Amino acid sequence: MGYLRHAVRHFSPAWFVVTMGTGGIAMLFHNYPYAYDSKPMEVFSTIFFFLNLFLFILFNVLIFSRIVIWPEIIPLIMYHPVHNLYIGSYPMGLATLIIVANSVLNAEWGWGGKPFFWFIWACWWYDVAVGFLCGFVLLHFMFTRQHHALNAANSLWALPAVALIVVASAGGVLATPLLSIDPWRAGLTLMVSAFLLVVGLTIGFIFYTLYMLRLILHGLPQGVNVLSGWVTLGISGQGGYAVLVLGQGFRAWIPVSYGYSSFMRGDTTGTTLDAICVYAGFILWAVTTMWFFYQLLAMSEILVHGGFPFSLPWWELIFPNVVYANLTIELAVVFDSTFFRVWGAMYATATLLLWIMVFVLTIPGVVNASIFDMPDIEQVDAAEKKAEEQRSLRGGELWEQSELERGGNDGTAS
């Protein structure tokens, strides 16, 4: 099998985790607390944006090609108890593109003006639809099409919830500039984002309970599976960031000048909601920090006992750490806190170094195609081989029958 054919056939939705991490780096350094809003930082974010855009388009082409060429793989992915969860990384990767396109390309560089902004907003609605499917349909498959056990629980179960939260944060980012263009659509964006955030956090905190129970009763995931534990930072980390940006959006939107609702027209409603969101954001930061220390201990435990080789799941390290750093930096702005500012800057720099390390380690695997490994693809290969054997057998039987009929006809004629 040729290189390209092998890569396409074994291409997994898990690759969109790469776009999450790469887009997260672009998003993170747009908000970097030192040299904030400087041209070097904007250039840095723009470079990562276009790298992420290239990867996102490439991965879409590869996924679409695989579906067209090998449609029999679709059920294998959709009903698999783990691998279909990576579909949740698709709307998250797109959300990072939406956030940076708005905050850097449109707002800072002035690219495209209002038409480009409306295009970004339309992309967000597409992302809402995909995130909604991930948050509800993927979980429905877990309920009805798959078999799960507590001793096999891992943080990937939370990816559908994180998808909703990340899409909500993108909506919060878009709502603020939208207010000056169309306040009604801005309010709609805020309310839809708030709905997605509440649903995502609800599912996420239910998962926290299940995952903690799994750790207590059955211990840590072994080998490379321990890396999935970093997803726990994504639930509360991105949730905290989403809460903060939505609070800022509500403060800018309310009071409204239309309608008869005393709540929506109240002078203090917006600031009160923003204050509540700030407290909630800090609480979620504390929860994220708790999981950060738990995961550090888990990593040290696995590394002491031999570690694990490099593989695609290493990319699961990037995005959760990005969102933790981003939430810390956002709290530094809200509280004007030196501690949050320094800790966020240090963590952001460490996350960039981590991205560079994982990116460099990925290149050899891409070159020799060893990193393209679609799990359980052998099931499809075996099914195809069996089907081919049956077709060959059937073809042989038809040929024999045809020869017998020819022989009978020849005898009759003679």
C-alpha cells in the first residue's frame, strides 16, 4: 500500500486534536500578558493561525477522502466506545480558528471588515451545530450503541462536553464586537453560548465524579492512556474562560433599550451577572489547578514505572494546558494580579515549548507513516478479505454451473 493511500486509510479524527493545540497556541499568545497587543505577538498569533488553518483544511480533505473511498469504516468509528469521541475535537479546532480570526485578523489587522466578521459569525453557527451533535449524539451512542465499564473510564469521555464549552467561549468572544453592529444578534449569541456552557459544564462535572471514582477503585490509566487525564483541565479551564468572556458580554449588552423586562432593562443586571461570572471563573480556575496537580502526580507515577513511547495521544497534552494558561491570564486582567500574570506567562511559555517538542517528535512519524494508525482497522481488512473470498467462491460456483450447462447443451445438440 502506497504512502498516501496508507495515510488516508488510517487517518483518524484524533488528528483534530493537533488543530486544537495549534489553534490554542495562537489564541494564547494573542492574550499573552507581557507585550500584549504588540505587533510581534500579533504576528506570532497570525503565523500559528495560518498553520492551524492549513492543518484543519488538510485534515478535512483526508477525512472526506477516507469516507468516500472506504465508507465501510464509518460505522467502525461512529460506534467505537473510544475513537468516536475524538470527533469532539473537530468543533474545538474550528473554534480556535474562529476566535483568532475575529480577535487578530479582523480586530487587530482589520482584514475583511464587516463582511469577514459576518463570515466568522456564520462559521460559529456551523460550529454550534457540530458541537451540539457531539454533545448530544455522541453521548446518545454511548448510552445505546456501546458497552462501557468503570475500570475503562478515561478523560476522553469528557470530549463531547468540552466541545460544547469551547464553542460557547467562541460565541462569547464574538458577542462583544457584534454588539456595536447588531445588539439583538449579539444577545442571541450570548444566550446560545450560555446554554451550551451550562450543558457542557453539567456533563463535565458528572464526568469528574465518574473519573474520580474510577481512579479510586481501579487506579490510574496505564501507559500512554494516562495522557488523556489532561482533558480534565479542559472542562473547568475552558469553562472558566467561557464564563469570564460571557460575563463581559452580558455587562456590555445589559441593560437593553427595548422590551418591557425589568430584569433586562435594569441598570445593575449586567454588572451583577459579570460579577457572578468572575466568581465562577475563579472557582473553575481552582478546580483546574486541582486537576493539574493530580495529573502531575499521575504522570510522575507512570514515568517512574517505565513511561511510554511517543504517539499521537501526546497531542492531548497541549490544548488542556493552553486553556489553563489562558484562564490564568484572563484572571490576571480581571483582578490586576501579579501572581496570575506571572504564573500565566510562565505556564504559557512552558506550553509553547511543549508544543514545539511534540511537533518535532511528530515529524518522523509522519515521514515514515508510522503515526498513521487507525485503531481496529484490521477488523475492516478482515471483513474485506472475507467478502473478497466469498465473491471469489461465488464466482467459481457460477463458472462451474455455467460450464455444466454448456456441457449439457452440447450433449443435447449432438
